[in-house]
Amino acid sequence: MPNRVELVFDFVSPNAYLIWWPLRDLVRRHAAEFDVLPVFLGGMHKLTGNAPPMIRDAQITGKNAYAALEMQRFIARHDLTRFTLHPQFPFNSITLQRMLYAADQDGRGVQFAEALLPAIWEQGIDIGDPQAIADIAAKAGFDPDDLAKRAASDPVKQGLVANTDDAVARGAFGIPTMFVGPRGGAGEMFFGKERLDQVEEALLRG
């Protein structure tokens, strides 16, 4: 089986956007499979005791400033200059994540994420406007009414919870987390957008 990269993903994470395009390019170069694992980052933080860096490291002199510097370096290195911090950040992503889960159940999770990421992290779409989300989904070939209906269903809600639990059980504690390995295997875990070189080395090992 070809190598596979699975990205633990929540739209609310700026790093989910920042790693997306470089990781997609890397996966294509190595003819690997790429999957997205929808989770709820807030639930993951609760399960692991983690917190967003801007909160967790607020009392550490210089740490958040340095993290911002490294983010700018990453943006420059990968030409992600269209990125802008969302005006509603940190927003509640639970409905988007449930829609993503529903799309992923149809084998189209990657396409749904790829449709919404630019709208969120480049254009600053209003996360609280269901019609704006629906318009983007429809333009990408999805049935927004169907996704919204399924996102409100118990199977999808419980499925997203199960995904989050599973990711934590496999060692994930934040985003971006990547698992690299053959389909059906547990995969080797990598955390952080700065681990792209290590992900590539894992793909080369086969």
C-alpha cells in the first residue's frame, strides 16, 4: 500500500491552514495518500489538559513573541502571504467540524476543508453566517442543506466525539498532528508545522 499522511484537523487552528498547503504539496511529490481526521480541538484540549499557546504561555516572557516570529518565518518560507488572522478568532468551530465529518464520511473531507480554508483564513468569512458557509460549500459541489442536516444529527455528533477520543488515544494533543504510515496502521506521529522535513523522511522510508 502507498504511504499515507493523516492530518488531525480543526478549522479553528491557524496552524491547520498554515500546514495544509505545504503538506499537500509534499504528499503529492511523494505520490502518497492524504486524509483528514476531523476532531474538535476544544474537546481535545479538555481531554489532554492542553490549552492554546497564547493562553498557556502568556506568563512566559518572550515565548509568544517568539512563536509569532516563527509563524512569520513559516509564512515567508512557504509563500502563505494571503494568510490573515480571522477577526473572530478564536471562533466556535463545532458546526464546521460536524459538516467536515459528514463530508469525510462521503470520502470528500479533504475537498470540503480545501474549499473552506481560504474563505476562513484569507477572506475572514463570518463564521456565524450559515448562508455564507452554504454558498462556499455549494460552489465547491456540496449540498449545503444535506451537510447542515447531517451535522445536526446524533450519528455525526457522536462520530466527531469518537474521532477526537481516538486522536487523543493515539497520542495527539494539539494541531497540527500528523500520522504517517500505511492505511490501516497506527502510523508514526509528528506534531507541529515545523516537522515537515521529518514527515518527508518518513515518507521516503516507506
